[in-house]
Amino acid sequence: MRWAQGLLSAAAGGAAMVFVTASGVASAASLTPPSLADLAARVAPAVVSITSVQRGAPTATDQALDRRSNMPSAKDAKYSVLLGSGFIIDPEGYIVTNSHVIGNSGEIRITLDGGRDYSPELLGADQATDLASLNIESSSPLTYVLFGDSDA
């Protein structure tokens, strides 16, 4: 009997959806979230790919993967590669990213949207806020994004 009540409730809900759509009060198109494709296309030139190499002890992720695979032991690894992204925030090449992407890196590489590759200067990293600042030198001004105003 409960299944019949559930079926009737579902049918009534479906009929209400059809009525609402047919009456023009709401439509599927108005319920679809706006696309972020235009925004992504606008900011893509300011997004950078970050590769950092940590020398020494394996990360917790390396150790977890080691326990679940038949790969050589992470404890034997001489380095770990971390991948992440960041944003150019100034035409002079200042970049902001997460501190955990940089870690205790011995080497950091920045790759721009067009494929240009740089070795940045690490300006600072703060683990408490998980922010890091880098700088790359470019012969021409770089496309950048601005921080938003959360009070606006």
C-alpha cells in the first residue's frame, strides 16, 4: 500500500511540474544555472599551471598511495611532484596560489596559458592562510585578474 501512495505522490508532483511549466510560471530554462564558460574564457590567460618538486620525505598522499598499490615504495622516493594552479594578479608577473601547492619545493615551474614556461621567485608563503606569492619576469606585460570585493 505504501508503494501505491508513493507512486501517487510522485505522479502528483510530476503533474504539478508539468502544470507549472505549461502555465509559464517557471520553466526549465529559468532554473538552469548560468554558464561559467564566458568567465572562464576571459580569465584563462591569467591562470597559470604550477609544478613544484619537493625533495626529501614523501608526502602523506604518497604514503597512502603506497599502501594501496604495487608501485615501488614511496619511502624510496627522492622527490614528490605537486601540481596546482594560480592567478597572475599584476601585469608585472605577481602570482598568487595556495601554499600547499608550493610546499617545501626545491624547484617551481610556472606555465602560462599559451605554453610559456618560467622559473619564478618565491616571495612568500603562509601555511596558516594557505597562500603563497610568486613573481615571474616577462619581457611584456601579462594579462592579470583583480581580486573581487566581497563587500560590493
